[in-house]
Amino acid sequence: MKIERAEVIVTSPGRNFVTLRLTTSDGVVGLGDGTLNGRELAVVSYLRDHVVPLLVGREADTIEDTWQYLYRGPYWRRGPVTMAAIAAVDMALWDILGKRTGVPVYQLLGGRSRRGALAYGHASGTTVEALFTAIRNQLDHGFRAVRIQVGVPGLGKVYGVGTDQRAGERYDYEPAARSVVPVEEAWDTEAYLRHLPTVVEAVRAEFGEALPLLHDAHHRLTPNEGAQLGRALEPHRLFWLEDCTPAEDQEALRRVRSQTTTPLATGEVLNSVHDYRTLISERLIDYVRSSATHAGGITGLRKILDFAAVYGVRSGIHGATDISPVGMAAALHLDIALHNFGIQELMLHNERTLEVFRTSYTFVDGLLDPGENPGLGVELDDEAAAAYEYTPAYLPVNRLLDGTIHDW
Ligand SMILES: [Mg+2]
């Protein structure tokens, strides 16, 4: 059974998504997510110009060989554009194999290891009171674990903090602004370090000790600042502190790790097992944050997570809305199958996105499940997709108060 057709589909139902659709000679269709937030069209070109011509006529069931062909075959390896393109192909091939064999992809990965995948939602507020409302809303929505982000006194808009919610409102913060250039935000690390521990303490006092709480520092701290923050948060027992230092500097986390027992997560910008070699083999992190979408698909992410399993490091797969429902489904099949699952991020897609992508995964009592449909379990509605044209959208850029460009 050969790949007969490969189409790259771009749709923007509130957020840009890049989808690869492969069709085999006997009419089986597979979908893959190649969305790279803010650089979507680079992946479109990589796929259309350099990958699609290689795919047509290849065997559809040689998933590992195709992955290696696209990874090792070209001179240039790794990098987010390459690995997102490989991810799109890989997911589509797993989808096809599942549909051909009549089973959900998690069965092909070894079968079910758990009843459901614990998900964490996002809660944010410009003030502590607004954050409390947002946390209550997420608990009412069924989440059993919550990431908390809060405004910093003296700063304006802070990344990760959406518009304050009213009671009962659904969290629909969209961090990428639709514009041809990114917006700019101000950042003050000292103000943040003074404020955040007081907020986490207040959240613990209000919501108790048992609720898993997560926080994302968005790569903005030095190793010493990360160590300070980790220590300050130790009494409040975070589930994890995410991305305290820039992720590409693996050795930076040695300093943080040696100074604090607060669990650490990183890696949503990392895309190959080599990016994790030090982080995992030295046990500098507790959770791997890569997505299947940005790390070479199910095959690529499984290589990372199998390596992590040897060292007792668990998964915390990236699941913001820049992961399409296809990429989310791919993550969920891994979550259910792999032994070293930790937690799954879940930002719910808006209704327009779910018109374009018909999903079969479920979220019940705080747990995600990929469902029992053969393959990944997501279908694309062409007509709905065509109604939403690509629109440039970017995450913000940070400057320190003196104007210096700062890390994410
Ligand atoms: Mg993050």
C-alpha cells in the first residue's frame, strides 16, 4: 500500500494550523500536525517543496524507515521546522496504520497503561482575587490540576495572563496576537521574584495542600534566579516549576537542581533526544515538555520518552492551543500507552477549531482519553477549514524595563 497523495492544508479558526493529509492507493487517509507557532509557513514550504515529492509512491506502513529517511537522509538534521515537518508525516502514517488495522494508535504503541491521562488546565489573573476566580472556573470545568500565572505589580500585560474572568467563564486565552509584527511586553525579573511566592502561598491557603499546582517561568530566569525561585516555592509543594531558564542551555539546570527540590519541567522548545541528553542522563529535570508536533511526531517523542524512562523522568506533553487537535490526539495515544506518563497540558480549543477538526478524544473527571476510533481519531472538515484563511499571528517579544530584549 503506497502513499498516493500528500496535501498540506493551512487553516486558521482563531489560530493557525498546518495539517498534512496523506492518502494511500487503497483510499485510507491519515492526518498529521505540523503547526509551528509563529513560523507556520516555514513548515508549509518545507513540506510542500521538500517532503511531499519524497512521499508519493513510498510504502505507507514503513513508519520507522520513513522517519529515519526524513531525519537522517538530508544533510540537515533537527531544528523545529524540520522536526515539525517530520512530525506531520509520522502522525499521518500512524493514523493510516491504525485505520488499516482497525485499532486506535495507542494499541499499536503497546496498549493501555492507565484508565485516563491526568490533565492540567490554565488559570491566570491580573490580581490574586482574579486568579482565584479563574482557578475555581477550571475546577468547575473538571480540572484536577491547574497551572497558575499572575500579573506582576508595576508591570502591564504579562505573558500567560489572560483577561480576568467572571465566575463561570470558560478559559479561552489566546496568547498569539494576530498582527504582522509581534507586540512587545515589559518584564522585570526582580518584581516577579518578589511577588510570585506570595501568590502561590495565598493559593495554597485558599485551595488547600492537595491540588496539584504548576507554574511556568517562560525561560526568563538565570540559573541563580531559578534556584532562588525554586527554594522560595518549596514550602508550597508545586507539581512543577516549568522553564525557569532558557531550555537550550542544558547545563544551566545543574545550578537550579543542586539548590532546590522543587520539581522541574522543561522542553517545549526542544525537538530531539539529543536536546535532552544532559537534562535526562543527569536527572536535571522531572518532566519532559516536548510535544509530538514539534519533536518528530509519535516516533520522535517516543524516542525521547523511552530515554527518559530509563532515568525515571516522566512526560508532561505540551498541549497549548498551538497544538492542533491532531497533535493533541497523537499526544493522548502516547499518554495512555507509555509507562512513564506524568501529566498532560490541556488548553481547550475553541468551537471553530472543533468544527474544522472533529475529535473523538474525551475529557471526563479531569482525565483525558484518546477514544477507541481506529487511528488517531480526528477527521478534518475541508469546507470548514477553507473558511478560515491564514493570518499572521505571533507571541509577544519581551523587553526589560530599560528596553533590552529579554529571554522567553
Ligand atoms: Mg510553557
